[in-house]
Amino acid sequence: MKKPMQNEHWGSRLGVVLAVSGSAVGLGNFLRFPAQAASNGGGAFMIPYLIALVAVAIPLASAEWALGRYGGRRGMHSPMGIYYVASGRRPFFGVCGGGLTFTAFVINMYYLFVESWCALYALQYLGGLLAPLGLGFSLFPNQAPGLSLDSAAAYQDAFLATTGATRDRALFGANGASVLGVFALCAIANFWLIYRGVSKGIERFCKAVAPLILICSIIIIFRVLTLDNPTGKEGQSLLDGLGFMWNPQNAAETLKKPSVWLAATSQIFFSTSICTSAVLCYGSYVQAKRDVALSSLTSTMTNEFCEVCLGGLMIVPPAIMFLGAAASEKIGSVFSLGFVILPNVFGQMPAGQFFGFAFFALLFFAAITSSISQLQPASAFLEEAFGWTRGKRVLAVALAELTGTFVVCWFTEGLVALDAFDFWSANFMPFLCALVQTTLIVFFLGRKKLRDELDSGAIIKTSKYVFPAIAFVSLPYLAIVFGFWLYGEFVNKCKEFAAKPGSLTSEIFLLAVFAALVIVSIFTVLRWKREERLGKEKGANL
Ligand code: PHE
């Protein structure tokens, strides 16, 4: 190989668990999950969700960590290199891995944008919180410090104005200055953390932020549990709120719909960050003799706790308690739930500016530990492909990410570009990745190598269950669900997107990104092959 890779490692076991949990716990837990559950049958959604957790997430997370470390020990940290070595140096898998680097890379293009909305909202609430001290400020155009408006429609308007969702290019006028400014700061923070490196940047930051996430969650949960029927109206008690989220209404009906299974499985991928290249890449920085078996399980379970217990409790129940039936219509939409309904709830709560601040600070901290994990695989990809220094890689990744975010910010009307980016990167690609990865593990890496890798440094012995679970449960489950997905949704979605110019441009852009990744991977893999041949010939001559 051209150049020995710099061998970076995590500093400690706690550090890697926090970094992977940080990657997993994010907007997916606090915004996407409640909205998905509420719009797919409430409590009934939890049945396919838990099945997907057991059938896919738990075995695949262990295998993904092990696969990552298998590659990392051989100097590979991106899916391209890891798939290549783990498949017994098969160019096909190397190129697949290169193409699949797309997932986290593209998710980041809009995730960073949404992360900056969270930062903007947190700062706006902080402005309101500081107002009594005479230090108030407002980042929302034409608005007093803080966020306390007089109607649901006003909250909706404030959201539309700050995100530019009313018309394309709206953000490039005077109104967009705050959101673009905050976005620039968030982007710089992300790129700087990646530039600092795995242990000095990502790991240290995740360790510092984890307590903040915990404190903000405790504040919000405590508030929610002590609310019980704040308006005194019928049907708006804590139990009604919890019931809306958790009661399995028409379970039999709900379970018959393939779309619910698809939603549950993609939620699992998005939320745990598996099959998105993030966990694979993080796993590759674990040292050879350190545990992966328990660590993978701990991170997956930490994510589930934050998603089901915290995310499930803190978002939908207060909306129902304050707004009753009026809230329930909009609860299925991820952004309305977080950025319209909840601000409306905080507006009606005593000390709402404080709770609003705590909530959006929580979202922001959870989001940033996820967004940095989306950047690392692309940086590792460039290292393997071109042998660039870290500075050069981060610069290239930053430029590519910002170009993608520019497309997202340009076509803001109805957030169509964001939707298209999300559909391809967060729904389509993880399924494809899961299928490629399970095939690789089952047919090419094989039972023995997987077991050895999982057992090396293991604190608990799970290795004997992982391979059969993947071969006999995950792979067939994924093939069936993906088959249904292609059959039921794919064509419709493509047609729907083709009808909107913003989506079409976004898709052309995404296709170009994918093609670039695949082309670079082909050249890299061919180079590796050539180098191996030369190495062998040299060996034979000696
Ligand atoms: N898991 C993160 C969340 O729940 C999102 C994410 C997706 C992170 C893909 C990394 C890779 O918000």
C-alpha cells in the first residue's frame, strides 16, 4: 500500500462507548422516533420496532464493531478498505464499501443544517432567559428576545421564516442571516473536532458532552412527570399523553402494513447509526485487545434507553397535555413536533424560556456528537484513496459537505431537497448496506473469523450467537423487508421526486456524489491489487 496509515486509536473503553453512543443518540432519538411511532400506530409500532432491534440491530452492531476492528488492525478505517480486507481482498466489496460511504456523508449534509436550527432555537431561548437581567437578545428577525408567541400559527410562521421553508432561496435574503450564521459556527465546530482526531477531538468532546446531555434530559423528564394536566381539560392528563404514545391501537391492522415494518427498521438503522458507515468506522479505531462484544451491546442499549424511555416520554406526552387533540394531528411530522408544537408548549409553561433552552441545548449536544461521526468515514476514505494529511482531508470533506448543504439550503420550499437527501441516504442506503454487509459476513468473512474477532479482548462471550443470528435471522428479515420496500414504495417515491424540480436537482447532485465515490474506489482498489501483485513478485524474486 502506498503509505502506512496513521494508526489512531481510542484512548479508553469508556471513551469509545461514549463516542459510539454519542453517534447513536441524536435527533433520531428525540425527534424522529416519537414522530415515527406516533404516525405508525403508536404503541403498535413498538412491536416491529423491537423485532427489528433484536433481529437486526443487536447482532449487526456486534458484527459491525468486530468487522470494523478487523479492518482497523489492517490499517483500514473506511468501509471501502474494511470491506476489501474483510472479504479476502475482493475488489467488488471494496467498491461497494466506497459507494456506501455515501450514507453518513450525505446524511451530514442536512443533519448539520437541522443541528444549526437546534442551536438557533437554544440561543433564542437563552436570549429570553437573559432578558430579565437586561442581557436579552433575539436571533429571530423582528422578534423580541426569547420565544413566546400568541398562537400556534405564529410558532409555525416563526419556524418557516427561520428555516426558509416558504420558498426556495429564502435563506439567502436578510431573514436567513441568523440561521446561516449559526450554521457556519456549527460547521466550523464539527470540522475542527474531526481535525483534532479520534481521541483528542471526538473522544474528548463526547466525554465532556455526555453529562450535559444527561443533565438536560433529567431537567426535561422531571418537568414532564410533574406536569399532570396543566390546563385542567378533559383528555389532557399525563396518562392521556403517555397513552397516545404507547397504546397499541389496532395492533393487528398496523402490523399488516409493510410500510410500518419499513419505518421501524429504518428507524433502527438511523437511530443506532449501524449500516451507515459511522459505527464501522468508529469500530476500526478500537485496539486489538480491547473488548468489542460488551461495548457494542452497551452502546446499542444506551441508545435504546435514550430513544424509548427518554425520547418516548419527553416529547409527545407534554404536547398532548398542553394542546390535546390540536397537537395530535401534527405529531407525525418530525419538524412540526420539535420546532412548532414543543415551542408552543414551552410558551404555555411557567419558566418556559428555561425549559425551551434546556430542550434545544439537549438536541444540539446530542446532534453534534452524531454529526461528527458522520464525517469521520469520509475522512478515512480520503486517507485510503489519496494518502492525504488530516488537514487536507478535513478541508476536502468540509468543502463537499458544504456544497451539499448549499443545495439543501437553496431548495428550501417545503424542504424538498432535505427530503430527497433524507430518503436516499437514511432510508434506501442503510438497507442496501445491511444486505451487502450481512452477505459479506456470512459468505466471505465466515463464522470463524467473526468469532475470533469478537472474542479478542471480549468481556462477555456472545460470539457463538452472533453468526447464526445474522445468517438465519437478520439476512432473511432484511431481504424480506427490503423486497417489500422496493415493491411498495420505491417506484412511487421516484415518481413523486421526479415531479418536483428541487428534488430532481438534488437527486442529480446525489448521483454525482455516489458516482464520484464509486470511481475513486475503483481506482483505489485497483491500485491495491497492483501493489499486492508487485509485492508478491518481489517476494518471489528474493
Ligand atoms: N444516530 C443518529 C441519530 O439518531 C444519526 C446518525 C445517522 C448518526 C447516521 C451517524 C450516522 O440522530
